Amino acid sequence: MNEAEVTFAQASRFWLKLGFISFGGPAGQIAVMHRELVERRRWISERRFLHALNYCMLLPGPEAQQLATYIGWLLHRTWGGVVAGGLFVLPSLFILIGLSWVYVVHGQVPWVAALFYGIKPAVAAIVLHAVWRIGSRTLRSPRRVPLLWAIAVLSFIGIAWLDVPFPWLVLAAALAGALGGRYLPDQFPGAAGHGGDADPHGAERYVIDDDTPPPPHARFSRARLAGIVAAGALLWLLPMVALLAWHGWQGTLAQMAWFFTKAALMTFGGAYAVLPYVYQGAVEHFQWLTPAQMIDGLALGETTPGPLIMVVAFVGFVGGWTRQVLGPDMLFAGAALAATVVTWFTFLPSFLFILAGGPLVEATHGQLKFTAPLTGITAAVVGVIASLALFFLVHIARPAGAAQVDWAALAIAAVAATALLRFKVGVIPVIVSCALAGLGLHWF
């Protein structure tokens, strides 16, 4: 890999932009990264992108943010990963702090609802685009139809109609992939030869191509692993000790830090899998906010860029405001501090998983006994993304409480999907255009 082909400044500008346009939960965010990094900028090949994604799917935490961290790390070492993962989260944190302040002071944010009335159909179109692009590449060869198509279809049925927990789908897909790699190796990409399938884009190479060897910083080292683990322990321990020294174990900030550390290690299957745990702790046990406030926070989290698990920033803000962690004269500062503390302890494990485990994952690239289970997961992801697309379409067509189909929202989704799939319009123009359409429909 020639790192000079993508400078640190170029990458940083992209990660910052991604932080502001990463709507639609993990499926939409992965779709944006796939379109930008694989298809448009050609920073990483399809196979390497999916190899990294499959590792992130196995981890607790927000997989899209971890994928950005992984690719940033692969391009520009540790600081590249820190910047990529950090910029994926920071815009969302600042936006949610601002919207949370509007919420607790003014109670309603109708302009946000109008703006994102148009964005939600755009997100549905982005997710449909992801199904098409990733599915057509993962499942496109006739020799791979039987096994991988079966995994994708069963995953779709399992999550859309049978409510099978996401972690079980991942484990089942990995097991099916492992067995398939052993007994049906011709079902998997690259099994027939070292080169694998032809690049559909032609002879132009990727910065990180299929045959690009791992750079020196991505090779496993026990000393490096020990250093990452030690640094992660200090980054967790020092803030926790400071919070304990400040207000003690019963202090709101210390309780938030410990609670969301545990939540971060339980987020297998995405934010929806851990939200019941967060609700139980934040609403019922600690009573940092009310059930109605939790629902409003989820709505804000779904309609702002960044991982859906960023709803924890809203929980922290409202909890810090109601508990007056810096006193009644510094309500906003205390609430913003609480939101920042919650975000720090929620996302710190994600960085450690990537920076510590990345070299081990890179060492498995191209080895069928390791890649086959991950390819099985990719097929399951296609089914999961398809179910999410269906979920979005159903909910924009008939929002909760609506008696009739919202044909305007479906029309926006159809136009956005056509722009993405047929005319190859960029994600940003589509999102902006749909947002303006939403504002126009509500105001005029």
C-alpha cells in the first residue's frame, strides 16, 4: 500500500464530512462508506472492505464507527484510526448537545421533524442502494448462489419476521460459512485462485487492493498489543479515578461512566439490542430521565448523523441537567459534561477492539479457513440490510398513528433511489435535496 496516495489531510477531511452525513443507522452509514471509499475514491477494495466489516460485525459496539476506525488505522496508523473514529462521533455529539439543549429548554423541535421528514426517505433509498451494491457483489456468481443466497434469505426472514436476535444470526452465518469453506470451498470468493473475481471497475487499482500486503504497522506484535492494552486501561482508569475523587462513587458522573462502560460491552447486535438495557438503567434504576424523554431522545438519535447509540449522549445531557452535576447556575455546562463523559466511556472500547485486534484480522486476509466464516457473515448482513430497508419503507409509508399511506414520503424515497441507482448521484446531494423537499412540504 502506498500511503502517499491518500494523505492524512485528505483522509481527515473525508472522515469529517462522513461525520456530518452518516445518517440511517449502521446500514446507511456502511452504504455511504462503501460508495465513497470503494466505488468513488477507490481507497480500499471490495474484498478488503468486507473483510474489515465482518470483523466489526463480531464486536460489541457500533460497527460502522468501528469500520471507519479500522480503515483509518489501515491507511494512517493509530492516529488515522483515532481521527477516523473520533470524527465519526464528534459531529453527532455536538449536534445532539445542541438539540438536547433546545429540547430541555423549549420542549419541542418542530423544524427538526420537518427537516428529517425528507431525510428519512433518503435514508431508505441509501439502504436500498446498499442492498443492491453489496448483495450484487457478494451473491452475484452462479456458483455461489446456493449457500450464500440461502444465508442471506434466512437472515432476512429471521430478523424481519421471526425476531431472531442479531448476535445469533451472526453466529449461525459464521458457522455456515465455516462449514461451507471446508466442504464447499467453490462457493466462496477467491477460492478458485489467488486473484479471485475480476475487478468490475477495470484495471485501475485500489490504494488498499486485494493483494496489497499489510503495512508494517498492521502486522501483529506482542509489544504493540501490550502497549495498546495498557494505553486503553489508562484512558479508562484516569477519568474514572478523577470522577470518583471529585464526587465519589455515588456521584452522577461516576455512575454514568460505570453504567455506560458496561453498556458498551453489551452492544452486540447494534444499538437496538442494547437500548432495553439502557432504558432499564437510565430510566427505571437511576431515573436520569423519564420514559417519554427516552423516547424523544431516540427520535433525535435516529434523525441526526452518527451511530444510533449516540442516543446515550442525550441520556447523559438530560441526566446531567436534571441532576445539576455542576450546580443550578451551570446547567448547560454540567449537562454537556455529562454527555461528553457518557460518550467517552461508551466509545473507548470500540477504539481498543480495532487497534488491538486489527493486526490479527489483517493476518487472516486471503486464508479461506478464516475468510469463509466472515463471508457467511457478509451474506447475512445483506439479508439484515434488506430487512432494515423494508422496515424504513414501511415506517415512512405509514408512520405510527397514520391511517393513510404517506405517498409524498414514498415519492421522495423513489426519486432518491432512482438518483442513486440509475444516475449515480452522490449521497450528499441526495440527502440535501430530500431534506429541502421535506422542509418545503411542511412549510408550504
